[in-house]
Amino acid sequence: MFTLTLVSAVGLFVDDRLLMDESVWVKPMKFGFAMGVYGLTLAWLLSKLSKGRRFGWWLGTFFAVAGLLDVGAVAYAAAHGTFSHFNNNDEPVAQTVRTVFSIGVGPLLLITLIIAVLVLIQRTGDRAMARALRAGLGLAAASMVVALWLSNSAGATPRTVTDANGHPVSMNGGHGIGDPDGNGMFLTNWSTTGGDLRVPHFFGMHAIQVLLLVTAILGVLAASHSWLRDERVRARLVGVAGLGYTGVFAVLTWQAKRGLPVTGLDRQTLIAYAGLVVFTLVTTAAIVVAARRRSASPRDGEQRDEVSAAARPSTPVKLP
């Protein structure tokens, strides 16, 4: 996947063909990088399983094959200068890509769900890490469900566009909701004129990396903050981060389904985000305050014990 990313990056400079005003190699570059990062994370996770390791190995192998098929189809379409998604043409390249997608997309979702179940029924790492992995895998599965909606997200009348070779392409559906072929943001190409389910899909797919990073940061801070050394406290903080992340994912999905771009924040969306911020901050503050109090209490008890010990006679009293 990372090799594909590098090859596609070179293609940006040596191949001047454009699809919708962007290089034909932008999409395979993004897909290769995203799948490579997710694949590394999944491989590391499977190595942590204490039960069902052999079954996990087969799941990882099937996931790798399905991912190779899906991303390979994207690169295959790009090499031919045509669209990989929503392409309704009858020519061989479009038919091949549709066939591969029909075979490869389903297993990615199914395998992610099975791995999530494996993680749920056993402990991998401490409580904080286990909670991060469970929440991250759950969000990854949800993001793949969102990806399945993409094929019907636009609700647009079938239309005809031009590919990089100047050939007409019949398109059915699109990434944008309300404006399927609208203007896109730099590099991500997320729609700026309509809703776009690629945004929550991206956030959900990479939730596990973000939550693992939060877990790692809390682990480092625990070395200098005694109240963080209790893994239950770190697990609660990771849980709040997971809930907050899930809330952002839900709002992004809701926002896109209403035909609003990620940059288009109406009153309802702003209220939703404000509620998430308040909930996250208040809950985090409550956990931190309670943890600091619990951390201070044992010290006071130890000091009282030391005073009591000092008041006791240094020599034992002999009984008659």
C-alpha cells in the first residue's frame, strides 16, 4: 500500500491527465496511504490477541486480500484514466472495477466486525488500551457502513461526465449529497457545495489511531502525575475521548446526510458540536478532580500512620 502511495505520488508529476480537475493519481495515493496505515494498525492489534491467534491470522490474511483487491481496482481505473466509483459504463474497465468492488467491500466490513468481537471478548493490554481498541474498531466498522451508503448518497439523476481520455462516462450517484459533482477541498476533494459522507468515513476509519495515541500520551503523563497511574482513571479518560469522537462522527454523518458540506456549519450543527465540547470537558474535569482527590487521600493517611508510629514506644512493653 505504501509502495502504491509512492508510485501515485510520482504519477502526480509525470502524468498530466485530470479527472474532475485533479490528477488521476490522487485517489489511489489517498487510498494506498489510508489502507496502509489501517493495515499496520490491524496487524499490530492481531499480534496482541491472547486467544484465537490462528483465527486472527486468517482474518488478517483475508482482510489483506480484500484490501488489495479494492485499492487495486482504484489504481486500475486511475491507470486507465477513468472513474472507479459510480462509473456506470459498460466498457471492460468499469465492469471489472464494479465486479471487484462487489467482491471486496463486503469482506472488509465483515472481517472488521469479527475482529472487533474478538477484541471485545478478551483483554488486550491494560484497561485504557482495551477501551481504545474496542471503541476504535467499533467506529471503523461504522465508517465502513457509511461507505456502503456512498453508492446511493447523492440521489442524483444519472449524468454524463468526461474522463481523462475525453470519453463520456455515465455516472450514477456521487460523493456529494445535493451536489454530486460540486467543488472539492484541496487534496481530500471533500465537497464544499454539498454533503459528503467521505468525511465521517475518514474520521471513523482512523479513530483507532487517534484513540491509541490518546492512550499512549496518558501513559507517558502517568510517569509524572501520580493520579494517572491508576489504569482505571486512564481507561475512563480514554472512554470519554471515545464518546466524544463517536459524537463527532455522528454529527459529521448527520451533517452530510442533510446536504451540508463539512465547512457549512448551520445553527443546528453548531449546537450539536457545542454540546459535545461541553460534555467532553465537564466529564473529563470530573474524572480528573476525583482522581486527584483519591491520589491525595492515601498520602494523608500515610502521614497519619507515620505520626502514630512515632508516638508509639520504641521498645516493647514486657508483660508480667
